[in-house]
Amino acid sequence: MTVSPREQLPTLRGRQTQAAIDAAARVVIARKGILATTISDIAVEAGKSTASFYNYYDSKEAMVREWAVRFRDEARERSLAAAKPGLTNWERSYEAAAAHWNTYRNRLAEIISVSQLAMISDDFAEYWNDICSLPIGLITEMVKHAQRQGFCGKDDPHLVAVAMVSMLNQFCYTQLSGDGADAVDDDACITTLANIFYRTIYYRKAGAS
């Protein structure tokens, strides 16, 4: 899916109003989901009129499309941390877990929006697949690298990656959606995910050399 970002608004007031609308939309969507969120909900949360929303976006979907550009680029940058050379197996596991967690932590509304719209829109389904392909590709290469070291048996690297990303997505969503997200212990969650990464990928069967 190709999306072109909107040019920067010409006035400070316009940029501030759009930022307020975006911030309000993220709050409401994180609480209700994109499908249940209305333009009126966003306007009320922002303290603006419904007409103000339409000064910046034609629809909820248009808003999410613009968010998607920034989200995609940010997720790609975060995923590169786990591909750096010279990391220990534990460090690589930790970086991969942290990249996934921090993407959800910082872009939860975008993830909720794209994943839910993917259920009803071919365009967004394509984009959701594109988003998931980043961590799937990263973990697939991690498994292949581990297997060259004698770890992870004869498991299919791609299937391991798909299973891991599915688990990561659900875990991050469960922990970070709802009213208690601010109280979640980021370090504890990342460490838990890193342990799961490490034990899943860097293991040998008993008796294996």
C-alpha cells in the first residue's frame, strides 16, 4: 500500500490543532478501537468541533493512512537493532523483544487501527501484512543463524517466526491496551519476552552437542 505523507501545515496554529486531534484520536482508539471510534468521539476528546477534524482529514481511514507512513518507518528502524553484528545470543533476543514492545508502546493506536481495518479493507490487510513481515523476516534470520550454531533443531525458521510474532502481538496488545497501560512495567515485560525468545530459538535437545 502506497501512502504519501501530508505536507507540513503552513501555520503554527494549524499544526497544533492537528497534533491535538491526533493525540485525542490515539487516546480514544487505544480505549475503544478504530471501528467503534467516531469522528465525534475524537473531536470531544480533543476539545474541538467535528468540523475541525475535517479540516485535516477526510475520514478516520485517511487519518490512519497518514499515521501509517511514520509508523512503518519507525518500526523498520527499531527492528534493525536486533540485526547488528557482534551481539551475543541473549543480546540479540533482548533487542528483538525490545523493538517489538517499544513499537507497541509508542504506536499502539496505529497498530490497533491498521490491524482492525485489515479485517474489512484489502488495502489495510496488505499494509498489516507489510508491518508483520518486518519482525517475521528478522526472526526468521535469527532462527537460521541459531541453527547454523546447532540450536533450534530442524524447526522451520519461517513458521517459528510467524508463531513468535503472533505471540508477541497478542502479548503486547493485552498488556498495553486499556486503562492500566501506564502502570505496566516495561522492563519486566521486555525481559520476559527476551527470555521467551532466547529459550525458543537458542536451545538444544538434551544430549545434543
